[in-house]
Amino acid sequence: MIAVLPMRILGIDPGLRVTGFGVLDKVGQKLTYVTSGCIRTEQDGELPERIKTILEGLCQLIGEIKPQQVAVEKVFVNVNPQSTLLLGQARGAAICAAVISSLPVSEYTALQVKQAVVGNGHARKEQVQEMVRRLLRLSGDPSADAADALACAICHAHGGMGMGQLATRSYRMKRGRLV
């Protein structure tokens, strides 16, 4: 009998105030919850210090949990360009933490993550929390940021394919219409 080793996946939901993380093991198609939580920065702290907190926190986490792959949620464009730029810097710190540890990084949009976990790319945060709890058989809902990070890891574990894509997989497009 061949033993299948678990693949440990770290999901990251970057944020300048709160960066969520979620870790799961994948063996075959089975997902097992390992840990989750948040890295919080000082709200009134200087930007470089906040970035340092995120980078050091994730580097320490990576050293402790030893993931083999990292999935990071992509930044979406906010109405406020300044907010988007700040979020991008937090995301950069998260990616650097993985790259420093020589880990492969995959990126997923919020739409892809929600599609993979809930089956609806426009699901609400509460729906994501509930589905993460159910899929990983948790006793309670994780925090919103940790749930988003776990959802990102689940999306990666499923090959980035949304559940909703399964139903339309056999359809083809020809000259802009379904065949």
C-alpha cells in the first residue's frame, strides 16, 4: 500500500490592519484543518513598521508550520486608489514571506475564492465563513479574515476551480455563444 503524504497549504488574506492566515492539509481529496488566525498591526503605526510586522509574523508562521504551498488573495481595485496601493504593500509583504522561504505562491481573486468555496463568486463574508466551517468540519466560525484565508487555501487545494465551473465544464463557446 502506498502512503500518500499530506500537502500543507497556507492561505493568506492580506490586509494592512489585519492579515488573515489559514493552514490546511490535503490528502487526496480530503482537507484537514491545521490552524488559522490573524496578524494584527498597530493602526496608528508607521507604514514600514506595519509591513515589517506582517512580514515577520508570516515568516515566523511559515517556520513553525512548514507549508509546501502558499495561496494569496489578489488585490482588487477599490474606489479609493490610496487604499488599493496600501493593500498591495501588505500583499507584497505576504508574498515576500513565502518567497524568502522558497515556497511556490499561487494567487486567486476574491471572485475565484468565493466561487470555489461557496459556488457563488458574489457570496457574502458570512456565507464564506459558514462554508469554510462546514467544509473543514470546524466547531465554530473562524474570524472573517481567517475564514477568507482558509477559503483561499481551499480554493488552491481544489486546483483553483470553482464549484460552479463544474456544471459548465462541458460547454464550449463558438463565435461568442454557447454550443
